[in-house]
Amino acid sequence: MAEAGVLGVFIADDSLGFGTLAAAWLEGYEDIDVLGTARTATEAIAQISESRPDVVLLDRLLPQPENSEAVLSHVRAELPDTAILLVSGMPATDLAKEARVAQADGHVSKAVDADSLADAVRRAAADRAAR
């Protein structure tokens, strides 16, 4: 768990490049703390339960849709107040539809920049907290 006033984020992405870059970017913001990263669904489920993040950045294909769905289902069942942002390289309109179908709190493209990623994390957390 992150300290008070700081959003705890967990990154579940099989791409070492994106996961590392996203973590480095988000750690640059005083109001965001990266609590952990995982490259498989099994690692993600175990670490998310332990770290209890405010937001999970979840690769839509981790490495297959059913693995992402397992992580999403676990978070919804065990941590209903945690926001989930789907992450993918697919076109934004396709990802937006996938996010709605999966009942995620939003989506972000892997082509995102640091400020947009941080804003998406903040928005997802605020939207989830308002529910």
C-alpha cells in the first residue's frame, strides 16, 4: 500500500520495455508510487493481493486475453476499490471497446507519454473512488 495521499500503482505487462518505462515514468511523480510489476498473470495475482494498489495497469494480452481476464476477475473479486486500466498497442477505439466489455475503469495506449499515463492513472483512481 502507498502512503496517504499517494496513489499506489501495480503494472502487469509481459513487455519488459513498456513495464520498465511506465514504472520509471510514474515514479517521477510525487503523488504516484509503483508498488510492483509482473510479467505473468500468476505473478500479478499474487503480488496485487499483497501490495493492494489503488490502480492496476493491465496489459490486455498478458500474454493471452484469458490471462488478463483472470487478473481482472481477481482484482474485482478481492479488491473492488482498485481501478484497472487496460494497456495495449491496439488502436484506441478497439481498446476502448475492450475496456468497456471487460468492465475496466479505462484504457491507455502503449504509445502514451509520461504525463498522459500519470493523468490516466489519477483519473481511473478518482473515478473508481467516486463509485
